[in-house]
Amino acid sequence: MLRMKVKAVGLDRDTLLPVVILTNEVEDSYLPLVIGPAEANAIAVVLESVEISRPLTHDLLLSSVLALGAKVDKIVITDLADDVYYAEVCFVQGEKMVRVDARPSDAIALALRSGASIFVDEKIQPYAMAVSGEDDPEMEQFRSFLENVSPDDFRKEN
């Protein structure tokens, strides 16, 4: 498994669809994921340290998990099939490990709130990740863009 972190979340300028970009620790591999607007907001709230007065859905889920004596151990993006990504949230309760199917965006939002690690299964890498050293000009342009990307770059201009 490849350990990843969230690089940015925002709107793709061309499609106006919300996107979260994961990168490995040395930032030479990237995984862009199209996500829903609510999940983009849930991720952005954590990344931008926005104070909210009432818990959002992912905050409620984390509070419930903790109240039941469990913790979020990690999340894993497990598969890619028919252009759909799949993920699991791995909970630990005592000595018991429980894996729960989740959308990657929800799993990422939960991981950010809980401090859990984010992983991508290595079998996805050849199909979905941009990796340094490839000779594909489009991928090189994408990597160049990602080197200087920030959340503000995804904000819709009026």
C-alpha cells in the first residue's frame, strides 16, 4: 500500500467538478479524484481549519465511532472498476479490526478529522496515478501544474 496525503481540494476549472488530489509523501505520484460538492466542502473545512458551530456528518460519524470505543485506524482506496473508485475505512475496537466499505471522498473526510493515515492499494497505481519519470507530455503538464497548486487555484472566479 502507498501512503498518501491530501494535496488540494477544489473545483476543476474546466469542468467545475469538485476534485481532491492525493499525493505520496515525496509528491512524485498523484491521484486526482472527482468527488461530490458536499464531500469537497467536508474536506476543505478540515484543510482550511474552518470553525463550525455544529458538527457536520463526518464529525458526527467520528464522534459516534469514538463514543463506541473504537478509532479510525486508516482508510484505503482499494480498487478502481469502471471508472469508479472504492475505499474502506478500517476501524479498531480493542483488538478487533473492522473494515467498512465507503466512498473515497467520505473516507478521506473521516481520515482528515481523525488523523488516520490514507493509503492507496498499489494495484491502482498503474491505472490511475501520475508518476514522475513517465514520458507522457499530458502527464508532465499535469505534474507541473500540481507542483504549484493550492486550494485557492480551484476557487471559482466571479
